[in-house]
Amino acid sequence: MSEHRRKPPQSAGGGRAAARRGAQASGRRAAPRRGATEPESPPPGEGRPYGGRAEARRAAQRGGGGRRRAAEAGATATGAGAVGRGRRAAANGPQKKRLIDYPRSGRSGARRWIPSWKQVAGTAIGFMGLLMGSAGIAFAMLDIPRVKGDSQVEKNVYYWADGEQMVVAGAGEYNRQIVDYDSIPPAMRNAVIAAENASFEDDPGVDPMGIARAVFNMAKGGTTQSGSTITQQYVKNAMLTQEQTISRKVRELIISVKVGAYEEKETILAGYLNTAYYGRGAYGIQAASRAYYGKDCNDLTASESAFLSATLNGPNLYDPAGGVGSAATPEKNRKRAEERWAWTLKREVETGRMKAAERSKWIADGFPTPNDPKPATNKAGQIGYLTTLADNFVTSKSTVSKAQLDRGGYEIHTTFDKKKMLQLEKAVQKVTKENLKPKERDEDKYVQFGGASIDPRTGEIVAIYGGKDATEHFTNNSDYTGVPVGSTFKPFVLAAAMSDGVRDPEGDPDQGPDQRTQVSPLSVYNGDNKVKLLNYDGSTWLDKDNKEWHQTNDGDKSYGEVTLRKAMQESINTPFIQLGVDVGTDKVKETALEAGLVEDQLAQTVPSFSLGTSSPSAIRLAGSYATFAAEGEQITPWSVKTVEKNGQPVYEHKAKKTQGLDTKVANNVTDVLKNVVEKGTGTSAQLPDGRPAAGKTGTTDGNKSAWFAGYTPQLSTAIGMFRVNDRAEKQKFLEMYGTGGRQSIHGSSFPAQIWADYMGRALKGEKVEQFPKPEPIGEKVYGDGASPTPTPTPTPTPSESESTEPPPSETPSETPSSSPSKTCGFFDPKCKEEDEPTGGADGGSDGGVDGGADGGADGGISSSPTTTPPGGGNGNNGGGGWLGGPDGDTG
């Protein structure tokens, strides 16, 4: 508007020039806003808005007056546009252009915060540029690390309980042996590339698609995958640590790209195969070939190579000999290994590295079963069993993995007592030398012993006997073997009867369905041979074929009515199988677990469960008897005190005590088992110097195993004996009739002799401690048709010089004779007399012991109502029987 005041419009006489000047002046005065509805003249060089110059020309053509009106109209329109823009500027305030228009101007509400596609794209491009720039800088600055000195594996140092060094052991039989690329057979290279990284020969060291697939599968909940290439694995094994951190992974990626750019593929592949861990302490393909097949790696077949490539996926789960943990039994591992082996051969065909006809040939030949593992020669004798037991304990209780332990560098302080170890080994060797002559008698071949000794006060495993030599016999016999323990299981039945009680079939209905009466050791049961088994309510027990069951005693002997104390003393089967039914085998199982046995070493809870069809290891059996010795306090057996590496503690064990059994129950069981050693089947286990001992013999059906488990207040020990050819393709327990020149083997023979010899030496010089006096417990009940008022049969009491062998009893018929009828209720209080019945109960109290050696020894397990195979018979005994070491006790 100020422009109009300075230069008023020309007079009408100006003509066209005046109109032109007016139009130009109006254009200078105010630039129109786009979209204005009134005509205006643009500045020079810009397009004319509608109604500008054209209107002026028409006005000029019409004459002077028209030209003036046209100029005025243009000026008026220009002024109106300027006024509108001024008002909007005043409303919005001054506008400044921003580098990043966020929040976005000209938007309101949530739209201000939604970035435009240009902003999103710009941000992504900028981030990628920054990332690539950082990677480029890191790539330029980060040098390829030197390969670690992995040609020598560190050693582990093991110590005895007193701190003395036991052994310096390597990670396995062989240290790493580096071989060049040409020594690695093409079959092994092809198997690994096909199974692990099919794009190895073409990728730049990393596989983005593989990483993406792994991330995608994990994100959608699929199987966890690595996504790592062979180059990455080589970099991790040879140049970096195994720590799982983001920074280590980033370094691995960058270094892998650099290694892929500067190193030959042959060098990378050879480096990977020479540094990878294959299990059995073997690092590198040469050591692995020797450990699994006993040959140099250049002699491996394509089939063997396919299997060895599977071990790179996790040797603990693919070694057919088994690994550590319940998921790594020999059966499960072999199945996994065979599947992976077949899959690898298939992948070789798919990737063009093997002909289909060749694969068919290898599949037809079958899985290339590797050799059994062999410990290092410096683990001869018992040392190999000790270090293996300690290793298993460390890997199961601490954060140290098997692979880490095999790399070495650890100091492992054990609970093993060197002196007691030697004493236990010498006790076994003495009995073996004096009695077994495998070159003269076939029955003396394949005899095995296993044992374990535990301190009841601490739970420490102080000694074990794992076998003749860890470099010759590879299964640790102190650990799980699948050998049934026979009548050494009967104390748990008695403990259950005293703690839980027998069920009362004539109880008060108002008191609930499960009324029980705690049992005294003076309770009376029928000890005759082939007594009919009854349900707890007195009805006949029937098996799955609706047949009765008549339990046999060892030697088909009948004893008449006996107390439970007497039945334990002579190891009579019929009272205990009936007692187990009266209590409930589920309660017996609970008591065994509370004492220290483990679930996967217990058999099915059919009636014969009470007679010892279960297969606990020597370690677990000694540990559960230690619970009796400790007046009911239970401590899980353990073997490693501390683990250190580079002077820093890695693991420290802290034993936990629990009150597994009631003190009264434990002390009463001890008193009954003390009687077994003093005048029962366990007299051959008596100790010198008047030292008291409590224990139980055990023998199984078919004379296939024999045990003695016993204790003093200071030490609990279990000794087992059995026969099995550990080199046979199919493992099975063999009978021991005629072994050692004996008609049969019982727990009171060689196992008890070994036990007594060892315990006498181990406790020599220590204070003679007495067992606590038991408090009265439970009530005297009469079960299985036993009469509360039996007719006594006079039996002369033998003098000390007279033989304690009873006269032979009549041979019972196949159908048991009828039992005396009851004269009172099943748990009639009037029947609970304090005196033990005489006659059949006590006749020949010490009979059949034969000087504490063989005769009339332990009642074996006769065939059970439900057929059960050796080793517990139900498939529930962890680790798969004789070869089931990996799932046994870790100590």
C-alpha cells in the first residue's frame, strides 16, 4: 500500500506505456499467494496469474479509459493478496525452517508424531550407513588374533581328602594332534561341510541367511539353531573364548569375515577339524579317530566320517557309549547317533558330495559302531574310577561343563581317603586270590565286585571299588550297574512298617479308610515256605492271570511262626513279602527314598519289591544304610569338596542334612540288623575288638548276585558280587552256582568276608563306639494267619559247644498246608502279647549259618508275581542295566 502512496497511478493519457508500468508496479508491490481468486501480475520471469496482462491488453485496445481500469484492477487484486498473506502470517507467527521437521509442522494431534516415509527411509539409510561405517572402521582396526596354543591340552590335578596329590591327569587318552589338510580324508571334509555349512566354499566367512533362519526359527518358537559357519566355529575355537556375550559374538563375526577374506578355505577347514571337540577327551580329528576307531584319521571311511561329524553337534548326546545325565544313556545316544549319521549321508548326496549308490552301500553296511572308550593309562587301577566319579559329580553339581573340564586346568579336591582305598582294594584282591581260579573253573570267569564306603556323619564317599582295573574294565561297579540287591532291601520294609504301620482291615469306619498300626519288631508272621500271599484285608492276592502266589524261602525251608526280628536274622522271605503288602509297597518305596535311594534305581512296586528286585548302586546302598547309622539323618553321598582354576574357587560343596527317618525307627532297625551280625546270616561280618556292627546279607533269584551291606557308627559299606562278561555283545547276568568252589554264593560268603576284612582294617585304632539303645516302638501284631496263642514245640537250648544247626524240616508240598485259624481279630488288642512265640518261631535260632559262611544264608528273591527282568526288571533302573553307568550315582 505504501507503493501506491509514493507512485500514484498515471493519468488516462498515459496509454499503453502507462498501463504497462501500472501492471509492473502492481507486480512489485505484492506477490500473489497461490490459489488467490483475484487476478494479479506476477513478477518478471514468472507465469502470469489469470486476469493479469491479458486484461490490461484488452483494456488498452478499448481505449485509454479501459487501460486505466485494467491497471487499477490489477493493482487492486495484488493489494488484496498481500493483505491476506499478512493476516495469516500474523496468526501463525514467524516461521523458521528446521533441519529435522519433527514433530511435523502443519500437523495437529497424533499426526504431528507420525514420521513421514521420507523421514523413516532417511533414518534407516542413516543407521545402515553408520553401521557399515562402524563395521568398516572395526574391520580396519581389528587384527586377526593369533591362534591359541591349543596343541597341548592342560591337565587336571586331583587330590586325596588329606590334600595329597592323587594324580595329574590329561583330558583323555590322547592330547590334540594337529594334522595337515591332506591328511584329513576327503570323506571327512565332505561330511562336515554337508552337515554343518553347505555354503562354506563360497561364503565370505559368515552366512547372513543362516543367521536370519536361526533367528526366525527361535523367534517363532522352533528349534534353537546356531547359524554359525565353519569359519566362525574355527575362529571361536582357535582364537576366542567360549563365553556367551554380545561383544564376543560381534568380534567373532568381524574376525570371521576378515579370516574369510585373507585365509584359504583349506586352512580354515583344517583348523576347524583340528581344534573342535569330539568327546572322549579328544580335540581334533586325529585324536577323535584314535579314540573312537583306534586308527589314524586318514584311514577313516565315509561312514565313520559321517558319524564323527555328528559328535561335533554335541558329543555328550551322540557318543553311543553314553554321556552324563539321564538324557544321555547309551540307548538314547545310539539312536540319536544313528539318525544323525544317516541324515549326514543323505545331505552329502543332496549337496553333490556323494553318489546315491555309495550312500546306499554304507546304509546297507549298517551303523559304524565305535570302540568302547578307554581311559588314559595314568588312570590304571582304581584311579580311573575315582577321577571319573569326581568328574561326574563336578559336571552334575557345578556350572563346569564336561567340555570345559576336559580342556583341563582344574584342581579337584576329593573326599577319597587314600588309606581306605588301598584297604578296600586289598580286601577284594585277597578273597579273589584265595578263592577264584578262572583258568581252572569256568564258573570263576567274569566275576565282578563293586563296593563303596561312606562316612555316616558327613556323607563323604571315602572309598570305592570300581573293578579290577579302570584301563581294562571300563564300568565303575561302585556306580549304577543294574544288579539287584536282594534281601539287603528288607530293612526298608521293616522301617516302613515301624513308621507308617500296617493297614487295619477291621478299623473303625468313622476313623477313615486308611487306619494303621505301627509295628514292633516282635510282631509275628508266618515263616513257612510257600505261604499263600494275602491282601492286607485277609483275602487272597491274585496276579494278573487270576492265580494265587506262594512265596518260597531260600532252600525251600520252613520256619513256622516267627517274629520280624527272627525273620530278619534268618532272612526269611515269606514274612517280608506279606509285611510289604500289609504296609503297602508304595509306603515301602517312600521309606527307601527317604533313607537315600533314588527313584530311577527302584523297581516296580509289585509284592516282590519288598524282597529286593531293585538295583541301587553300591554308593546309594551304603548311603541309605548310613542313614540308619546316623539315627535317621540322611545326607546324599558326595565326592568332591572344592574345585579351583587358576587359584580361584569354582565350586565348593556344602552337604545338606535332613531327618530322613524317625530316630526311633532308625535305632530299632539298627538293633535288628545288629542281631543279624551277632547270630544270623551275617556272622561272617563280625568285627574284632568287640566292635559292634549291623548289617544285612542279600542274594537274588538264580544266584546271580550277592551282597553284604552294613555299618558301624563311624562307617557304612556295601559290597556286591556278580558275574557278567563285560566284553560280550549282549550283556547278561550269569549264575554263580559253583563259583569259588561253593555250591552257591550268598551275601554271607565272599561279600561279607570282604566287608569284614576292609572294615576291620579301616577302623583299626579308632575308638570302639556303641550303637544307641533303641526305644520301644510299635505294637506286636499277628499277620498272615499267625496265631497269637501258638502251641509251643519244645526245643532244647544248645550249649555253646553244640552245633546250632537245626534238624532238617519236612519238605513242603507244592500246595501249602492250611494255617491255624485265628482266635481273635486281625489287630485284636488281646492278641498283643509281649512274649515271642516259641516252637516254630525259635526252633534252631542260628541254624543254617554254617560257621557264618554259606549254609542257610540269605533268602534269595524267588520269581515274582509279575515277571521282572534282571536289574530291577521294570525298565526303571536308570542307565539301562549293566552298561548304564552314565545315569547312575555321580557321588
